Amino acid sequence: MVAVAMMAAVSVKAQHREGDYSIQPRVGVTFSTLTNTDDAKMKLNLTYGAEYEYYISDQFSLAGGLLFTNQGTKFSDNNSTLNNYYFAVPITANYYVLPGLALKAGLQPAFRVKTNMKVDGQTYDFDRVMDFLFDNSDVKMNKFDLSIPVGMSYEYNGVTLDARYNFGLIKLFSGVDDTVLNQVIAITLGYKL
């Protein structure tokens, strides 16, 4: 309780009013893996972009952004890594429980730009590998992803620390029975302009 009271006291500058808005460049890391894959491990990646936030009241805001993110996984059975590069468009509703401290949830459509697989230091275009392995097949890696981001952020003097967990909703591969989804934790640091 003392920590919460101190946070509320030092974040008075983070109080916003109805009609306020901000643009926030952001940079950070993601920890990503895939569901329903026995040998998948978390992989550390980079993410960066910007977000626009509009305050409907002093406690509620809507935000939309554009992030470039590298997701994927490491495989524990051999020395290989799957890298999925996306342009993500997070759209969140933010509820400020204390000045500067927000709980957030929303939707995040993402568009896959490219995918590569790194095996023993060699990098391969994953889409070409899929076409070769599954020629004339319905098995494809989806170009579109959708997730539900849920998290919280804390702002102090315009600097914002944001942490989110993205629940994947769309299968990574079409034409297969297994439901493999992206699983991502994103931690970013931003500055509200």
C-alpha cells in the first residue's frame, strides 16, 4: 500500500484531462514462442514503433499504434530459430486506476512481412521451404495474425513502461490440424510527446 501511495504521489504530472492526446515513440523487447509445439522455447526479440493515445476522460483513453516486431521461437531439439517479422497494429482501451497507472486490453491485428528459419548459422526463407515441402498443398503460413493484448503501463514525467501479454487467436498455419498460435510478452519503453 505504501508503494501504491508513493506511485500516486510522484505521478501527479501523469494526470490527463478529457481531450488530451499524445504520440509516443516506443522501443522494447518481446519474449515469444509458439503454442502446441513440444520443443519450442521462448525467444528474445526486438520491437519498435509509435502509438497515439486519446483521452476520453481523466481515467479512460483509447490508443492505436504501429509496431514492427520480430516474433517466433527457438527449438530445443536442435540449433534452430524461427523468426516471424510483423507489422502490428495494437488498438487498446486504457483505464487509469491511479494517475499514471493504466490497465489495458484490446485487439492487435498483425501482418506478416517475412519469415526465416536459422539452422546452424544458415538462414533460409521459410515461405520457400514451405512451398518446397508442401508443393500443391493447402498447408501455408498465414500472412495475417490477430491477438488480444492485455497488460498495464506506468507513466512518470512522460516516460512510459508498458508490459503486455498477447493471446494469439489465429492459427499460424492453415491446412493443418494442430492449432499453433503465437504467444508473446512485450515490454516497451516510450516517451509521450
